[in-house]
Amino acid sequence: MEIRSEKNEGKTVAYIYGEIDHHNARLAREKLDKIIEHDRPISFYLDLSSVSFCDSSGLGLVMGRLRKCNTVGCTLTVQNPSGAAMKILEIAGMDRIIRIEKGE
Amino acid sequence: MADRVINGMKIEFMAKSVNESFARAAVACFAAQADPSVAVIADLKTVVSEAVTNSIVHGYSGVEDKSLCPIYIQCRLFESGRLVIRIKDRGRGIEDIETAMQPLFTTDLDGERSGMGFTVMKSFTDGIKVHSRLGKGTTVTLEKRLDRK
């Protein structure tokens, strides 16, 4: 699992590459929170297009980042979730709670 | 007519989170012989990951020496194409299985657990059974039809 981010004015996009499970969710959480705290964006995008595996730890990760974004006062959008990520988000009904944007 | 077991495997590993990917890959490799679809393999990996994570996070919570924390996986492939996966730990056990299986229920409030593990296991399989004894451990049995491509 790898995370890269890019900042453009008030918008930060963080890209997650690889597998999200309980083992690497903690590291992902730390890295993403560091990015949010450093960039202080108005809108934070989590790009899940390159997530090859995602279990319910990924849900916890997204829900946790929603809380984090609410705390620092920015919006969270999940961008282009892969099939693996979308299936988990849908099962939890998170597609109704979190803004999801598909397609470039 | 009784459904005959045509192949089986057993593995045992320590309850370390780094082994979550090993466990799901091992089961996926075993299942591959039945030539299931990519979607079925993806579901299998997810449910194994959920059950193993539960054993690590809940079953063995608070145990420092992971060499004392075994997780066992047994797979049996049946003639009909059913795969039965049994994931077992010798951890603390679940006090109230029905409550534990409710969506969004979690006892781990600091770890950002979603409480959706059992819901995912139920949704992604054709059957789930949970057997648990306090202080003895938990066994989760999952069944999935490996429909051919």
C-alpha cells in the first residue's frame, strides 16, 4: 500500500495504491491525517481507483477520515473507487453518507 | 446423495496482522483449482480477511506474545463446487454472537473498526456459522459456491 497526494489551491487529492486491510489501515490513517493537517484543504479527495483489495478496514478508514475532515472543517469526497472498494462501500450504505465521484 | 469432499487443506499461523494477506492469498490459491470467477475469488479474499482480522483484533486482544496465538484455517472443496472454510482461534471468545453480528457493532472504539466485518462475511458468502466459547475461542465457518467462469 502506498499513498501519494497532490495539492492544488484549496483541493488536495490523496491516491491510495494497493491493498487496504487491517494491517496497513493504521499506516494509511496516519499518512492521510498528516496530509490533511499539512495541507489544510477546503476539499479533500480520496482517490480509490488503484485499490486492489479492500475489506471492512477500508470502511473504518473512510469513516475515520470523514470525522477528521469534519473536525478540521473540510469536505471529503471519495473519487473513482475501484470495484473492490465500491462493493464494500455499497454494502455498508456509505455511498449514501459520503460523496462519491466517478469518472474524470 | 452425499456431497463428497474432493480436496482439502489446513494451515496454521500466528495472529499477526501481517498474516492477513497471507491467509486470504492462501485460500484464494486453494480455491483457484475449481476455476471460479474473479469476482468469487475477490469475495473469498475479503471474507477470509474479515474473519482473520476479527481473531487478531478481538480474539487475541491484549495478548503480547503472538506465538501463543494460533489461527487455523481449514478448507474443504466438495464435488458439487462448494467450498467450506473454517477459521478458528483459541482466543477469548464472543460473549453475545447475535449482537456481535449486528451491522456497525464493535467493541474496538479506538481502532477505527467499522463494525461491518460479519455483515461483509454474510453478504459475500452463501452461508456463515459462528461458534464461540468464552475463554476457549471462536470458529467461523463460511460456505461459498465456486461457480465456474
